[in-house]
Amino acid sequence: MTFDEFSITPNEASGQPIYWQIGDALKAFIAANRIGANVRLPDVNTLAGQCGVSLRTMEKALQLLLNDGICYRRPKKGTFVGDGSEARLRRGNGTGPAICGIVNYGLHADYVNDHVVGPIYAGMQRQACESRMDLVIMPPESVGFYEHNATVRLAGVFLFYWTDIDEVMTLIARHPDVRFIFVNYDPGRMDDTPDNVHGVFSDDFAGGFEAGHALARRGHRRVAVISLQLDNFNFTLRENGFVRAMQMVGVEVDHRHVYACNKNPAPCEEENIELGRVMAEMALRDQPELTALFCVNDLLAAGAAAWLEEHGLRSQVELVGHEHALFSHLSRDWNFTTVEVPCRAMGELAVRFLAEDRKYHPKVMRIAPTLLPRWNLPVLTPADAPATAAKPASPARRTRPAAPVGRQRIKA
């Protein structure tokens, strides 16, 4: 059997890129026809003509086989079937040591010192050692190589970051037999993902609820939220949890009480702190009677604390942040209450999830965060914080609300 008989009619309506369809068809052709090592493939022009596609599309399809180790190239000689590629294609996942892949999508993180990835990775390392599994940091294009490598067993792939959720979903669709786990950041579309996709998250709705419930118990009724106008479902859950807690004591929090800036789609730490200053000033200018601010992360809270300090208002406005495990020095140095995200526990649970051999795996697992109180103000008396007309309180539900609360869009 030669490659002269290879052909494919790409399906443009399938939703899968044409070059991936061609790449998968080439892999299937090599496996089905037991084409041995060092057999030369036709040149790019010939293959493109056989498939009816452009040279660029054909080159991208061949690159998939090169990335997965199915083929190799020799300068000025062409593309050849690799040594042992047939065995990898036919055997699938190996029986060797179990490995867990980590795809830090779109970013090059410091797995030791990074505020977000570092604690999660430390938890993963501890559990991986206990479960006798290896962690392998890999680029997205290498997932296929490890999936079909006969010398290891790919237990699954963890997804830390992504620049384009649709691009990640395309990666997932290409590997339907690999278990993927989103860790920490909830894309907000888990119900729409295939069965091989799961999530391990902090319960951000519960974290926001705990912050609001604590403030309500301390007598605060005149409150506002400082957030970021980003496509971040975690922030939305925190806002909604806080709003629900306020509703339990008859306080309605709507778009007039939520300040969110859309200055930068990906603000750095310094920009987050500056935005906290800007929005604290905006909130107190609009509502000077405020007694408490809830910030969806500690960076915003640090900025708000700095502004309040400069204007002599720290003794009048209580602050609560979120993400203590990520920015623990901020809440400590600025002395504000915060909600600790269980980073290490998420890393441990994610690895344990892949290590356990069971038929059923939950789609999403959430770990409750912890409120760390550092109250700056005394408990308010009814005279200090007059409540609005009480409404019948229904039991608190720590599930995701149907829709996020509205926000003021502030262009800084």
C-alpha cells in the first residue's frame, strides 16, 4: 500500500479544522495499512492536490504528525513515517508509568513562585508523589504524542490558563479519549463541554456569600462591590454570592452598587491595585454613606485600602477581599478581612481525581474557601447601619445563580 491511494474529502460543516481532519486521516491511513518506518510520504504539493486543499493547509496537517512523533523530516529529502509510529498508533495509550499533563495555556508560568499556579502546583506535586504519578508540563501540540506513546500512560491533562476558550475546546475535541480537567478558573461553560472534560474549582459563590454574610452579621447594610469588567466567571460567582448574602438580610445590591472597570482586558498586578484606588474613590464619591466594600480580589482591596488610608477613611469603611492564598501579604499588610482560596487542596484533588480508578467521575468539584477575619471596625449598632425594610428570607443556596448582577461600566 502506498500513499498514492490516500484521499479525503474534508467536511467543512463538521466544526473541526480541515487540516486536523487531514492529519487524523493520515494517521488512520498509516495505522490501517501498516505502513512501516522510513517510508517517504508524497511531497506537500502532491498531497495537497490529492486532498483538494491549499499548500498551507496541507503543511499544517503534516505538522500535526510531526508534533505527535508519527513522522519525521530530513532536510531536502522529505517527510517520512517514524520508527515505531505504527505501534503507537495501533496500541494507543501505553502501559508504562502514569503521567499527568499540564497545559498552561497561552502563558509561561513560574511553577514555583507564581501567585496562582505555584500553590496549586505544590499541591499537585505532593499528591502525585503519593499516587506514584509523574507531572509533565507540555505544550498543547504535544498532547497527542503522549496520548499515543506506548512507553507511558497518560492519565489526563490539567488546564491552568487559556487565551481563547474556543481554542481550548478545539484541542479537547481533537482528543476525545483524554480526560481534561480545568483547575481553579471556571470557564463558565462546563455544562456544554463533552464527557471527558471536568473541573476542580474553589467555590467562589460560597466565598462571596461568606464575605457578605459576615458583613451583614456585623451590621453593614450600606455596601458596594469592586470588581473588574472581565470575562471571568470566577469574579461573577463571587459577586453573585455576595449579593445573595445581602438579599438574605433584605439589602438589595444592584448595578448601582457594583463598580467594575474595563480599562484593560488583562490588567497586571500593579494595574489591579490602581484600579482598586480608582473605584474606591468612585464608590465613596457616589455613596459617601457606605460602610463596607467587598473586592473580588485582594489586589483591588489593597488599592482600595491605600485610597481609604490616604483620605482618613479606614476607620469608617470596612474592607473584605478575596484570594488570600494567592496574595497573602496584601491582606496581612493592609489589615483587611479576606477569603482564602484553597489552592493546594485544588491541586491535590485534581491529581487524586485522575489517580482514582472508578467508572463515575463528577463533572465539577468545588472546594469551599475560608473566611479569614481581620476586622478593622467594631460591630455596627442599628443606629449606625439602619436596615432597609426586611424581606422574607429564603434559605441560602450555594449554587450558581441564573444570571450575574448588573455592573456599572467605568472607563478609567
